Amino acid sequence: MNAACTELAAERRPWNLHEFLPAAFIVVWSTGYLASKVAIAHAGPFTVLVLRFGIAALAFAALAAIARPAWPPARTLAHSAVVGLLSLALQFGALYTGMAHGASAGIAALVIGAMPIGVSLLATLTGEALTRRQWAGFALGFAGVVLVVADRIDPNALTPAAFGALLVALVGISAGTVYQKRHATDVDLRIGLGVQHAAATLALLPFAVHEGFRHDGSAAFALSMGWLVAVNSLGGFGLLFVLIRRGAATSVAALFYLVPAATAAMSWLVLGESLTAFKFAGFALAAGGVFLATRK
């Protein structure tokens, strides 16, 4: 009788909210590409980044001031600052630089889409063991990314400077993810993300000053910036922080294979862009790759 009741209770157990965090992260992160596309059309790229990271840093500081969590030691804060320099300043600064030098959105998505492989290589160097199944998942996921962005790839528009900048962006997000898992998860989320965004703001500030903080002050610019700050920085990086804290760096990185697919679907809904058979095939391959790379 007791065993039957236990089994019945297990069957009726409510869903764990944490099970939905990966899906929420993919959706939230994907919206950032659309919002960035709008914001950069109305402002300089480094102006967008400095405003986004700076406002987000103030918001995280305000949340920390309200909650008053235990203040970590200086060494912990320094680790968070390094993550901010790698994952935020280096990744986004180099990514926008590459696009400014002529790299198409498809090429950029393809290079950054190799991020799970970059994280895996770095993770193996720092002692994280990976199985053949996981490597197969990474290869399958990258093949899916290629199919999703194939119609937006223009090799003729890629200059050496643009390609070099995109590779720097790839190194930045890959190294930042592994470094955060190793050194910067044992800190309050509000303090850690506040320091990350503050460090990125200071690093990119000279480039925004060089642009003259150029923006047109339009409603489209204000709305896109509001979305980038509230949804992508506060929400997206908050979810990423929690996922990295809870799981292996390689498993979290594998989720990025689904970002181009989700972005393509949103572009179809919002911008009316086409969804081809290659994209649907890419969706399936990317999902299969993530399954192989992350299942226990």
C-alpha cells in the first residue's frame, strides 16, 4: 500500500522549474540578435554595448543593494571581472567589429556557432573528460548550425580582418564560459553579474567615446536598448549564470547550437524571413546534437 502511494505521488510530482531553464535561455538569448540588429541600425555598435552593459551593471548593483548579500573577497570579484572581459567585452566587441569589417550575419553565426567545440577543447585541457558520444553530438550540432545559416553565408564578403575578429569573439566566449565554471560561480548572482557588466563597460568605453556615443535617439533605438538590457543582459546572462553553476561547461555550451535555429524561427515570425527545408533539417540536426552532448 505504501509503495503504491509512493509511486502515485512520484507520478503526480509537479514539474521542476529548473527543467525549463535551458529552453528559456535559448529563447531569451535568441531575441538578442534581433534586438541588436535594430539597435545597431540606429547607433554605433560600441555605443550600444556600453549603454547596454553600463545600465545592466547599475541594475544588478541596485538589486544587490536591496538584497544585501554577503560581499565576496576581492579574489572572487577579480574572477568575475575576468569573465566580464572575456564573455562580454571581448566576445561582443570583436563580434561587432567583425561585422563592421564586412562579415555577414551568417558568417558570424557560423563562427560563433563553433563555440561548443571551443568550450569542449578548453574543458578537456582543464580536466573535464568527454565521451565519444558527446563529441559526436558536438559535430552533429555544428552541422545543424551550418544548414540553418547556409543561405546567409557570403564568403566573398569576409575579409581577413573580419574573420580574425570573429575568431577573437569565439575565443572570448569559449574561454569566458570555461573560466566562469572553474572560478566564478561561487558568488552571488547579482554581485557577480554586476561586476562582469561593469568590467565590460570600462573596457569598451574608449571605443564608444571614439564613436562619439553616436545614436539617433529614436523610439526604435530606445525600445531595442530597453530589450537588450532588461531581457538579454538581466534575463539572458542571469539564466546563463545559473546554468553554468548547475551543469558542466560543455553541456551548457551545447545549448548554443539551438540559438541560430531559434533565431531563424523568430526572424520568420517577426521579420517574415523564409524557412527552407535546409533550415528545418538544421533544426533537427542541432537538436539531435544537443541531445547527444547533454544527455546523462
